[in-house]
Amino acid sequence: PGATKIEILSNSSLMSNRMALITAKHENAKNFMKWNNPFSWTYATGNADSDIETRVRRAGGKIDAPIRFSLGWHNTDDLDIHLVTPVSHVSYSRKRCLRTSAELDVDMNAGTLTTTPVENIVIKNTDMLVDGHYKVYVHNYTLRNRSNYGFSLEVHLLNESFKLTSSDMLNSQSKKDCLSFHVKDGKITSVNVHLPKDKEFGKVLGLENDMFQKGNIITT
């Protein structure tokens, strides 16, 4: 009763729970709903409509894994995503690691070429995480273009989601470090990013992730 303001923490782990309540702008507007009130709603996830996730879906990759690294770019270069774990190195040359449940399930521009490529590495079972250091980097196996270069990497680490971007052109056989993290006792203890974060990623209905937002009303 004594509260003077309301603030809501818009946590990235709750992206899939966000929704918008929609109603008529004018009180006397005619109700066209099939129910007896003018209210409707829609869920907004922030990720479902992302270009990279759409590409992963179309290519048959997994998007619902608890840990996912999805690489997208815009030319016919043969970029490859690599995940180095304490016990394995998952990439185009070794696509699965049974011990950690890590898997590269989408690999593009090695043969058939496209200008909307994507690659996708997932860790499907976090109970199989091995303690130690993990690293993700992007390697250009073959440079074919000197335009539309750069890439984006969508990262989903349990309850944390973000997108990293690079505008640099990678020469053949060069690489770019993206992020690293540590696992201790089966838990992710620290994350270090080596590329800029896309501040617009995950912003839904004007809300920014992991920041307090001003609220006007609470309903139950």
C-alpha cells in the first residue's frame, strides 16, 4: 500500500514468457472478439523471429537445446563454428562428442553454396557438462567474397541469451575468438565475451534484457 513506484526486472531467462495484453484504443469501439470482452493477448519471445534461428529451423537444426551457438553470415565464404571443450573439439571434422552431448547439427557452404548460411552447435544435456574451460571461435576455411563479410553469433547459455557480432573480414584459414566460459561442479561459473553484444537482440515490446523497467500496474 505504501509503494510509490513499480519496477520490473526483465530477465533474459524469461523471454519466452513475455506477453502483450491488447485492447481497443477507444472505450466505445465495437467488440469483434468471440468472447464478451475486448481483450486479447499474444506471446512474444524475442528469439522466435530472429533471422538466424529461422535459418537453423529450416536447416533441421535444434533450437531448444539448453546451450546453443548459432552462427549466421551473408556471403558464400565457408565459415565454421568451433567449440573446444575440456575433452573434445566439435567442428566440421568431428561433429559429435558423446561424452559432453555436444553436436554440430548444421554445416553450410562446404559444398552447396548459399548467401544465407548458418551453422549450429548444441549441448543437449547439461548433466553431461565436464568441468573445465570451454571456448567458441569462428574459422574461415575458404574466403570466396570480399563483400557482405562479417557474422553474427547467437548464444544461449542456460538462462542467458545474447548475440555477438563481428564486422571484420576473415581471410582464408584465419579465425576470430568469440567467447569462453568455465564449468565447475557442472555449473557455468563465468562467461567472457570477445566481441560486441547486439543491444537490440532479445528486446521485446520495448523491454531490454536484464534491466529494471518502469511499471504501472500489477495483476494476478
